[in-house]
Amino acid sequence: MTISPYSGKPESAWPRITQKLVSDHPLKPAACREAALTAWNTLWQTTVGAGPLSVPLADLRVPATVVGYFFEILLARELERRHPGIWRGNRSKDEKDLVYLPEPALSVEIKTSGQAGFKVYGNRSYGQKAGNDLLAKKEKSGFYLTVNFFGQTLTLIRFGWIDADDWDPQEAPTGQMAGLRRAVYDYKLIPIPGTYRRQVPVLLLDGVGPATDAQFAGLGIRTVGDLLDRRGQLPGRLARLVQKNQSFLDGCTDEQTR
């Protein structure tokens, strides 16, 4: 069983721990971003079927869970292509999604979410402790690469560490998902900056709902890129929303990533 580097540490110490974990890890933020974007673009060039019966994936109403599954496979293959003998996809249920061959303890789990917003979810089992840890199929604590998307737009990539007990199952007996506490997003997952964020619909920004989205659209602002390129002062409420999301907007450049 993995010993958490956060064990016994107060939340105030988590950001420093996370920064060191990510800094020391062999999978660097820029490599995460580049491989993820390549895999994402490749995914949407996919067709289903062959010959006259083939249909572009983009023309199908594919569930987000299926999109995420295909993306994870392509991402693992892209990293293996770039770094043969270093990275590969999993080959058994007890392996992480991205296996680091020189040191398997540094392998990485991938979590994707196609829901509006920037949260990620595990199935309900992620919030439940196995009766016998030795019987668990896969270690749930460790390094995670989380990827959010909305439709055909990749919206946020993060890298960091999640512990098994960070997952909280839905309270309803019939609930099938487990979520993460706010502190995990804030202190244990580091957002990877990049110009890819410019394609994010402003609707996904914190505090923006349909009515506010319509206000932005009336000003010709539909994406984060439109917002960043706008010249001139915004109405008071919209300006305050921009300030509220400033950290996300500041990360819309590739220059910050190493």
C-alpha cells in the first residue's frame, strides 16, 4: 500500500508537497500538455467503420465516458511513441493507466471528465475502502493526470497526487460516482497552463451562467480567447467575473510551462 506524502501534514503544507512531487516527477508539465493535445487532436480525426459506411467520430453523439476512454488510450500510445521503453499503457487491471517502466511507483492514473466545469469523478468504488487492500485491483493513491473537456474542446489539464481517501462517494445509496474535496483541487493538483485554454467557452468560467454567458455573447465574447483579446472596459459585473477567474486567464499561455 502506498504511503501518502501528505500523511500527517496540515493542508497548509500541501501546496509545497505537491510542487516538489510534480517537480521531481519524470513526466513534466510541458510533456503532459503536448502529448495530451496531440492525442486529443488525433481522437477527433478518427472515423468509425470503413469505406462508404465510415462516419467521422465528430459526427456521432458519443458519450463523454467513451470519448475519455479513447483519449486515455491514445495519450498512453503517444507518450510511448515519444519515449519508447520509458512509458507505455497498462496491460493489466492492477497497473496504472500510464506505466513508467524505470520505476513503476511513479506510474500515473488518468481521469477524464466531459461534464461542464472543471471537476473530475471516479466511480463509487473510489470512495470505498476495500475490505482487504491486497484484493484491490489497482492502487488508488498516487500520481494523477486529470483532463477536462467539453464537447470537442479540451479545457483543462492538471497533474498532481490524489490519495484514496480523497474520494468521497455520493451519499445516495444509488449514487455511482465519487468526487473530490475542494482542497484537493486547490492544493494537490497543479493546473497546466497553455494556449489550449483560449478555446474554453466563457460559460465554463466560475460564476458564469446562461444569462451571463448571453451577456458576454452580446459583446462578441464566446471563448476565453475572445475575452483575452477584447479591448476596452467591460460592464461592472462582467469585469468582476473576469477578476474572479484571473488565475485561469493568466494560465492561457504556453510560456509558463517547463
